[in-house]
Amino acid sequence: MPDTYAPQPASEAELPPAPLSVIIGLLLVGNILVNFLQGLGVGGVTPLLADVFFIAVLVLFAPRVRGSRHVFLAVLILLTGYCLLVLPDPMRVLGPALAQGSFIMAFFCALASLEHVAKRSAAISRAAAFIANQPPGRRYLALGFGTQVFALMLSYGALSLLGTMARRSAEREPVPEVRALRIRRMLQGAQCGFSASLCWSPLAFATVLTSALVPGANINSVVLHGLGSALIIVVAGWLLDRRLKGSLPAGTVIAPPDRTAARDVRALWPLLWLLASVAIPAVLLDVIWGIQPARAVLGLVPLIAGCWVMIEARRGARLSDLALRSRSFGFGDLPGYKGEIVLLSTAGFIGSAAGALLAGAIAAAGVDLGAVPARLLLVLPILLVPLAGQAGLNPILFVSLFAQLLPSPAEMGVTPISLVLALTSGWALTAPTSPFTASVMIISRLGGVTPKEVAFKWNGPFVACAALALAIWVQLLA
């Protein structure tokens, strides 16, 4: 996602959008709507429309993206052609793949509406400054836990915002060695928190997709138990951070933080209100009407974003500001996310289709993964998903594929929650260890080091300790 947090200039926002951007924006908004209606139980033509919108957007984006996105598009076309030409019932494989790709596209765009508002909000900047300026004794934990809440709204943008604030705070250090170490520790704290959020956030692809892939899993239970995984990750990072703190020479003078910002506790209220405004309605809709939280979010998040714009808008101009911001988001921001949308949605399609084909081939060959000890199968995702990340494989693709190869929790004799948390744990540990992930690239840019140094030297020991602790955690839940 874009990493800028300055308000868009009025002159730029008022420029008329290009016709193609309008068409793409309408298709993406339409895709959110039909996926939301499916979540409400509306059938009819909504699944067909979702497939049409998904394909149309990819066709329009194809000439406008570069590099690995074309590789993913080519693989999607090859898989589709194979299914249509070889399989007797191609839609048995293509149907779920199209549905997953369309949902991922809709989910990303819905979350982007909240980011569009949050990254322009002065209240969010105040909250970030409060966390980044905490005293040394509690700064890492403040970043580790605070980034998780920011990630709900900003996804990768949380790292850019908090990382920028952290670097600005650390630049007051007069001693270069102290300044470099403080920047590293604060950036690691933010990245640790972002990784932890993938274990429990109801707005993260990791929890939403794995909950859908594992039979018998319930996302509310995943969120609750995922908080335990998040705590393990933050504590592991904090314990290793204690060792970094002790590497400073004795008697080193450390500059104090910005005490005004550090005492501004009220700056956190907007975060808490936003968290409650998403979580409470989603839980109620699930409990009362049985609407899946992941589908409810497709309607709730844009609604909350619109309300946020109205609250912060100029008095007497709320509707005009809402219309202006909606046009800027729909016809400006959404088409601008072309690279992210193509990468994520095609990864979901490829993972679903390739996983189904590979599972069928394994079954036809007589290979029975059920013979592998269940306790070992629970550990494999924690190891294999980060290893796949070293080769540049997107976690959406790999987890979507790998989850279909595993026996069901009932066949393995384990609880669904243990298998989900094994998958999300591997996903969470990929974020700080793969040099190809956006989170590592953001941290390397802010820290002035290479992605490989961040992934291996900075985060290697932390991830190894966290992986061991998470492996024990999922065994306890089995």
C-alpha cells in the first residue's frame, strides 16, 4: 500500500478522474457489494457477478502492472486453460478459485477505505506519536502491542506510520551508536507487533483465509486464541530486545523522549473507538444472524470510514466532503492499488486451484498424509510457510495450496483451532523473515539497511525463538 500519510492536496483531489479509472473503480466497488450480499445470504446472480467483476478487473489491470504480477497472471491463465481442457468438471476447481480470488479482491478494497481515512487523520498521527515516544523501559512493548491496533486500520501502512514516528523520535539522540541502536529496536518492535497482528486480527488475510480453509474453524475462536499467539510473539521479541539494550556501553547518556507526546493518553481513544466499532457489530451480526465476520466487514468497514469522514469534515460541508473523498478513493486510490490487487487476488486463485489439483493428484497416487503423525503435521506450517517465503512465495498462495493437502482436523485427531493457529503462525513468521515481503522492505528503508539484514540479522533469532514457542502453543491446543 502507499506509504504516505499527508493529506491529498485539494487541487489534486478535484482533478477529474480518467475514464478507465472510473470504470475500474466502479467494478471494484461492485465487487465489494456483491461479495457482501453473498455474505448476507443473497444468492441468484451474485456469485456470477463476483466472478465477472474479478475477471474484468484483472483484464483491465493486466497491461498496467509489471514484473511478478505478469507471472501470476500467466500462471492463472495456464491453470484455467488446463482445467477447461483436461478436467471433466472444470468448475469443481475453478468455482472455488474464482470465489476466493474475488473475495480477496473485495476484502482488500474494503479495508483500503479505512486506510484512506486513517492515513489522513491528525488523530491517528497523535496516537502514533504517543506510542513512539514512550520511555525506554516500556517503548518496545508499547510498539509491539500498539502496532497491532494500527494494523487493523492501516495494514502495512502501520509500519510506515509508526516506523516514521519512531525514527523521528530516535533522531534526537546525539550519540550515533545510540541513535542507530534505538532506531533498530523501535523498528523491530513495530515489525514484531505487525507480525503478531496476523495471528488474531479479524481484518487480516491470515486469519480470514485460514479460518475458511480449515473445516470446523470459527473465526471468533481464531481471534480469541490468536491473541495468545500474538502475546507469545511480542514476549519473545521483548526478551531478545532486553539483550540489545544491554549492548550499550556503561554510562551512555540517552536522550529523553518527547514527554508531551508520551503523556497524551487521550490520543488512544480514537483507536479504541474504531476497534470497538468494527468488532462489536461484526460479533453481533455473527451471533444474531449468522453472518460471517469476514463478510460483514465488507459492509462495516466502508460504513465506518464514511462516518469517520463525516465526523472530521468541516461543519456545513460534511456531505460535500464525503462525496469528494468517496470519489477520490473510488476513482483514485482503488485503481492505484493495481499491483497489490493483482498480486493478492491472483495468489488466492492460484493457491486454491493448484491446491485442489495437487490434492487430487496425491490422492490418485495413493499417498496418504494421514499416516504422518498429527503432531508433526501441526509443526510443518510453522516451518514451511516461512521457508517458502525465502523463495518469494506469497503466503496467500502457499497457505491456500498447502492447507488443501492436509487431512481435516477430524481425520488428524486434533482441534480445528490448533491447525488454524499453526497456519497463521507460519504466516506471521514469514512477514519478518522473507526479504521479499512488504513489511521487511518498509523496515529496511526506514532503518537504512538491506532487506536481508533485516530478515536474517535483525529478526532471525527472534523468529527462531517465537517459532519454538508457537510450536509448543499449538501442541497444547491440539
